[in-house]
Amino acid sequence: MEKLIGDFSIGLFFMQAIILVILILLARKFAWKPILEGLSKREEGIQNAIEAAAKAEAKMKELTAQNDVMMQEARAERDAMIKDAKATANGMIEDAKSKASAEADKVLASARETIAGEKNAAIAELKTQVAAIAIEIAEKVVRGELATDEKQKALASKMAEDISLN
């Protein structure tokens, strides 16, 4: 350190100080201003990027909220469509049941009418056959009763008495 103090020269010191001041002035004029302007522009760019990111985040939140609302509306619409479809299907089933029931009633009524008609026809045919058989039996009985002349005379007198009494 003593060697430094011994080599110290005031003229050299001032010369170096003047050179240092000149360098600082030149650096200030040509380097500091561009550096500060670059830093200022960079700071501005960063601030703009932060603002743009905040705007984008707000826009994303807004879009997410709109998306949620649209999803809820779509779900509600889907539920309403399902409800309508079920109601329509149930209505169609009820209509089909009522039509089938009405058709079954018609078929049953038609069958009853057919059975009643066939029953009446059978009864009429049975009456005709019974009448034919009764006539045959009566004819045989009358032939047996009227086989002789005496029986014929007795029947004629009995009928004459019945006619006169009435």
C-alpha cells in the first residue's frame, strides 16, 4: 500500500477524474437514455401484457359463465324434450289401449249378436222340428183313435157337444 501512496500523482488523479466525468457524461448522453428508454418500453410492454392477460382472464370467466348458462339451458331444454316425449308416448299408449278396448268391445258385441241370432235360429228350427214331431204324434194318435167307426162317431159327438157349449 505504501508503494501506491508513494506513486500517487495529483496531476494524474485529476486527469483520470476528468476522463471519468467525461465518460460518465458521454455514457449518460449516449448509453443511459437509450437504456432507460428501452427499460421504459419494456416496462410498458410488460404492463400491457399484464393488462391483456387480465382482460383475457376476465373474458374467459365471462365465456365460462355464458357456457355454464348455455349448458343449463340445454339441460333444461333436453329435460323438457324428454318430458314431452314421455307424455306423448304415454298418450299414444293410452290411445292404443282405448282403441284396442273399443275394438274388443265391438268384437264382443258382434259375437254376442251372432250368438243370439244363431240361438234364435236354433230355437226356431227346434220349434219347427218339435211341431213336426207333435203333428206326427198327433196324427198317429188320431189315426189310432179314429181307426174304427165307433171311435169316429164318439169323437164327432164329443166335438159337437164342446161346440154347442161354447
